[in-house]
Amino acid sequence: MKKVVLVCGIAAMGILCLTECAKNIVPESPENSPALTGVIAEEVNSKTALEGVDVSWVKDDRIAVQLSDNHRENAFKPKGGYATGFGVYKLVDEAAGGKVGKFIFDSGDEEILGDEEFFAFYPASFCSCNPSNGGFYFDFPMTQHYEDNVGGKLQLPMYGIGRSRNIDFKYAGAVIVLRIWSETETKVHSCVINAKGGLAKKAFTYYVQEKGKWSPLQHAHSVSSLNLDMRNPLAVSTDETNPTEIVFIVPLAGERTMENLKFSINCTEGGCELIKKSPLKVKPGSKVSFPVTKIKLDPNRMYVDELEGEIDFDWIKTAEKSVRVTMPSSARLLEETFRSIIEATKSLDHQIIVDLSGTIAKTETIQGLDNNNQYIGFCGGNNRQTGISRISELRLPEGIKTIMNKAFANSDYHKIVLPATVTTISGCPANGCDKMVWEVNAENTSFKADDKGALYDYSFTTLFSLNGGSGEEYVVRDGTTQIRKWALYENSVIKSLTIPATVTNMPSNCISGTPNLSKIVCLGATPAEFSPNTGANKVGPTDRSKTLYVPAGSVELYKEKWASLLKEGNWEVLPLTRL
């Protein structure tokens, strides 16, 4: 790997010492152009500060300067057409490679002729001014080039106040290094860095505070992202012990906490995203190196990690059959990311499988409704027209413990696969899903699904959910003791339901919302407790008769115990012998 060279100055001693040393090290400039001396007097107290990096001035380096008097007059009076400009000073050749730079006037509007107070920026190419108000700006380029950042031309920006022809430079940027490798050969074409709150692009050198004291302005303008372009595609190392380094320069006038720092990498075989979600403090003059990271470019196996990865939604939007998301065991899939995965499928014109079983969810609950009773994330809301229509099978992430009411309602899921961690299901989690069946991870100790895709508790004593995918006719398993409330809610497919003698408890709303249920077969001589709950009035078609078949000797008993169902009309109670 090439050694990173930062084009700037640094010193372990104080400014006075460095200035004195400069007189002995750097040759005198021509008499008609008195020289300026630029040094770095600021010590960066950070374990990562420029650690392992060779720091020196480089041939042809240039700084931009502006007289403070001009800046004061032009920047802080009402606009009146004040002219402002700056001068450019060039490093003398003999000073290249040193830590103290000597600069002579090269071009521009202003030259430091005496002991004037002035402001300075490095590099001069980043400097800009606004003649209308005297503003003197540090204008960082939105596109960097990899070859510059690692090939000896990396320009870590600096700014400072010049007095007595000496410049006390301070850092105005930091170095961020990604270290990546891949199991398969690929090349990086470009990389984009984003951060919550944006990244600095423009800043003033200084502004006046009380009593004429000059203070740096942190940010005047920000951008959402900075680009790193490879003029020639960069081969990614296939050796984990010798990773490829991608070096960014981030403009920074003062210590800043960056959040959701994200890198989008464009490679020959696809792309990936690396992310640092937790807050990261970055000091000017520091170097932040991320852990060595293996990148994965297979569109069907996307890498997710709070530190190192994020879902590539573009792959989801073009998936043909399935999307499988995997991640290391230390990472957690955020709920908002989970919802965004589902949202991304809406752009498809066909159904796919979304497999999140190789992930661990940070949230323990899948909500159907928020605190304002608004539908969120995983369902279709109140009707099928707004439902999730492009996912045939959803394999839920581990870590989910609770499935809330209406979590998957009114959608075109064909199958929901529960992870081993689910222990609680509330309300009607998948009402209105006419094609859906359940599947349960074999290690789950709370729930099981039968061969028709109906959801039971682990011991098969309680029927939790029976959706349309189980078919027009369904026989409840023998040994079941209760059918949970809302178990069949809005199942518009079922026409015939058989209830074994072992069932002793059936709240009336367990079969509510079944518009085509026209036949119920009860095998028990003693009717199950049919609790007169609300919602029993939507059982079966309204335009034709419905039949309840019961043991021959129990007809009158069922009429009595199940009156809340029968009184809605068009139900006939017949003995099983009439089947």
C-alpha cells in the first residue's frame, strides 16, 4: 500500500521555535517579493491524529491571503460595491518536503508588503471571495480524486491569521480512511460520503467578535454529500490482511460529531453501502480509520451492519425472484430499514421472496398501527388497494418477539414465516390476507403451523390464525381446546369449517368477518362456549341460508348455546346425519 502523504505542515514544538528554525532551513526569497512563512503550531491531542502519516509541504503548494483591514471593511459594512480580492503565494522549491514552508507572491490582487495582519487559506485553489460583501471563503470541492488523496498530493485544508509575515495555520479538515477487501475480484469506480446534517463546503476564515477579536466561522454552507472519483478504477484487494484503502478529506473547522456517516461504493460488479450509525467525534487534523471490512456485491446477499453496512435498495427494486439479507450476529436490523425494504418492493411489477431470516431485528415488535391508529410499515391499511402486493413470502428476522394487531393486514402475502423468537401474537395480525399461510421456524417453542398453514400454539391446543391460503374447507385439529378471538377475521375464502369435540371455548368473534362461511360442522355433543361478543353478525353470506351441523341429540342445545350466532338469521341447525 502507498503511504498517505498529507500536504500540510505540522510541528511538535511551538510557533516561535518553528519560525526561528525556518530562517535557517528555508532560503531567502527574492528581494522584491518578501516571503511569508507558514507553520503549523497547533498540536492535535488525539490518539488517531495523523497517526502513521507523513506530513510535509509539497512542491508547487500555494496559499491564498487577504488583508484583514480589507476583510473588516468589506465584510461588515452594508453592501456598497466594495472591491475585495486576495493574493496567491507559492512555496519556494527548496522548501518542499519540509515542515516549515516559505512562500513568495505569485499572483492576485493583494500582496503583503509590511507587517499587516492578514488571513490565509491552504490550498489556494479552495479559496474564493465575494466582491459584493467582502466575504473571504473556503470553498471545498465537491469531488475529490483518489489518485490525489493517496499519491502524495492529499490536501488537508488549513486556515490561519498571519502577523509579522508568519502564519499560524490551523487544520480545517480531517482524514477518513475506509479499509476494504472482497472475496471476489472487483474494482471501485467511485465512492460517495454522506452524513446527517450535511458536510461543510464553504466557510469564512474569520469574523469579528467583541473588542476586535477574530474568531473562525465554523460553517457557512453545507452539502449533502462529497464524491471520491477514481480516474482509473481501483482494484479491491482480495487479501484481508492487506486491504485497499479509500481516503477521504472531510472539511472541518472545529470538532464535530458526525451521525449516520455513510459511504456508497460503486464497483464493477455492483455496489454496496457502508455505514456508521452511531455518533462519531472528529477533530480537525485527525485521522479516522474504519475497521477492515469485507464487501459483498451479490445482489441477493446484501450485507447489513450498524457499523459497516446497509441495505442496497436499488437491488431490491430490480430483484427478479428473491432478496436475501444477511449480516453478522453483532448487527441489528432497524425497524425503519425493515419498513423501507418492504416499501422498495412497490416499484416491482411482479412478486418476490423477501428473506430476512439471516438478520436480527433491533426492534422486538412488529406494529400494525402507531399511537395515532395509523397503519405503518408492513400491511396495506384498511383495504386491499393499498396493500403489500409485491411480496409473496416474507421471512421475518430473528429478534422479533411480538406480532401486533393488523401487522400484515390486507396484503397479498402468500406466506409469513415466523422466527424462533416470536412469543406473542395480538389481535388479528393478518386479516384480509386471502392468499396467506403461516410457517414457523422449527426452533420456535411458542407456535406451530399445521400442514395447511394455519397458526396454532406450540401444543396445538389453540387455533390462533386461519387465513385464506388454507383453502375453502378447513378441519380444526383434534385436540384443539379453543379457537382464539379474531382467528378467522376477514377470511373471505373459507366456506366450510369443522370443529372437533375437544374445542370447549369459541368467542363469537373468532369467526367474525367470514362472508362466505356457509357451513359449520360441530363434532362435540356439548357445544363449545360461544361467548356473545360483538362482531358475530358478519358470519356467512346474507343472501342465502347457512347450515350448522351438530350431533343428532344436541340440536336444541346448540340452538340455545349458540343463539347469538343463529339469531342473525338464515342459519339452519341440522343433525350430522344430514351431511
